[in-house]
Amino acid sequence: MIIGFSGPYGAGKGEAVDFLRERSFYPLSLSDILRDELAKQGLSETRERMIEIGNALRAEHGPGVLAERLGEKFLSDRNYVIDSIRHPAEVEALRNADPSFRLVWVDADPEIRIQRINNRGRSGDPVNLEDLKRLEGKELASDNPAAQQLLAVKALKDFIVLNEGSIDDMHQAVQYVLERSQNFARPSWDTYFMQIAHVVASRSNCVKRKVAAVITLDKRIISTGYNGTPRGTKNCNEGGCPRCNSFAKGGTRLDECLCSHGEENAITQASYHGTSVRGATLYSTMSPCLFCTKLIINSGIKEVIYNSHYPLGETAMDLLRESGVELRQVDDGSAEPE
């Protein structure tokens, strides 16, 4: 879940962020990107410089650049709260990064906001309503597409929180947002297991191609395997397979290859630990070769789900179909080009 806050100066966005921080949300701010940029240039932080550097970055790299850079930090197992969203392209970038993103506009009457601003006594803050209006005039709208566009951000809001009462009132309003933002998407079982297979493939020691398989039964993993040289022998990336280490042309010198395939290793690993794969589903990052196909059929695996096509795999796929093994291809965005 990702909740973003925007709104005019002194509306209380920081209090909303703190409320979610205390509820295990990880706080991130687009302003942190600006602070990093100012630090690189050896400049001290002022609100005017933050605005200037933000406009410059948007002009050079596109209006969504701050959110795009922030999105690179997202981890799928965390909830985030985002502050300092000031351009509609940033909203679009955050929604592209995670469809669960929700934008909350926090607002309050200007007289209430200037009173809060004066109470906190922060250096560089406006001191009266005239100063506040002058400052906000630069942020609400602009003919410059790289400048802040807060009114355009407000138009994209999913929720609005009018923060003119007590802190408890504000907290209740944010709690309302949370309760209505829990319908986030989860990956399908096929995507879930295939993405795990790609992680397993990262352990492969083959220098030519990294392939892996995950065997599941009743939606639980019972075995995994990745391609590489046999147990107890020199790894392929340490010179263990002459054929792979010479980078032989695809489809040639297969009789010299010492590497076992991911599907083969997943099946033999299950056997090594005394686990039956009868009736199981095998997820593979690549469709099986003929040798692995025969192992799959005779081990009793009922279904093969793969991501990319093995270049020499048509005979194997025909044999799988003939034997009654179900065969499907799924695309999790990681398939290699044909």
C-alpha cells in the first residue's frame, strides 16, 4: 500500500505522515531527492532553492523525474507514505510504479495554516497571510510545465482531508483513508511461482544461460532447481563445463555439456530428499528440453508452466502434450525475446 500526501503550505501533511509512520509505513519524500541534489552541488537548503532545483530537474529530465527516482526505492513487501507531491506527472509516475497508490489532498483555511506556521517558528516560513499567498502563488499553477502545479495535483486526488479541527480529527480522517485503501492487487499464483523461479535462477552457476524450475503441490513449493554442474564437481563459472566455458554456438556440442538443467535438478533434488512429485506442477523459466521432458513425464508431474521457449524444444512440447501433461506459457514480464 502506498499513500501519498499533497496540499498547501501548513495544511498538516507532516502530521499525517507521522501518523502512518507510527503504523509501520515507511516514509519517503520527493523533497529528499531535491536535498540530495543540493548536497551534490554544495548548496544549503532553503525553500526557494528547493523549488528552483525541482524545476530544473523537471525541465531536464521530465516532470515526473522526482517520483520516478523515488519509485526505484520501492520494495513490494512494504507500505510507504509519500510526501511533497507537487506535480501531476509525479502522481502519474507513482501510480505507474504501484497501482495501489492513493493520493490524499490535505487542506485547511489559510488563516488556520498561517497560525500553525507561526507556531512552529521554522526559519524561512512566511510570517503573515500576504507572505503565504505570495509563496503559494508560485506553487499552485504555472505556465512553465516544469514548475510546481499544486492545483493540477489536487484535481487527481483520491481523498481529501480537511484539517481544521483537532489532531484526533485529522487522525480519524487518515484512518478512514486507510480503511478504504486495502483493496490492493496481489500477483496470481502463476506469477508468484514464476517470479520465485527467476530468483532461483540467479543461483545458477552456468555461464551461458541461467534457468531454474520450481515444483509445487497444493500451492506450496516442494522442490527447486537451477542449471549447473553436478553436486560435488567444479562449478560451470569456475571452468567446470568445457562446452559452456568455450561459449559454444547454440545447439552444438551438447554431448560435451556437463551442466544439468533446472528441471532435472528440481526433480532429482526432490528424489534426493525423498519427496514425491507425483501430481505436482513444475514452473520453469524456460520450456523443457527433450531429456527433461522425459523426466517430467515419468516422475508423474501433471502440469508444466513455462516463461520462455527453449530453442530446441518443439519435440519436447509435442511429447508433453502426447503424454497428457498440461502445458501453459505465462508472461511475467521476464521472457527473453524469441
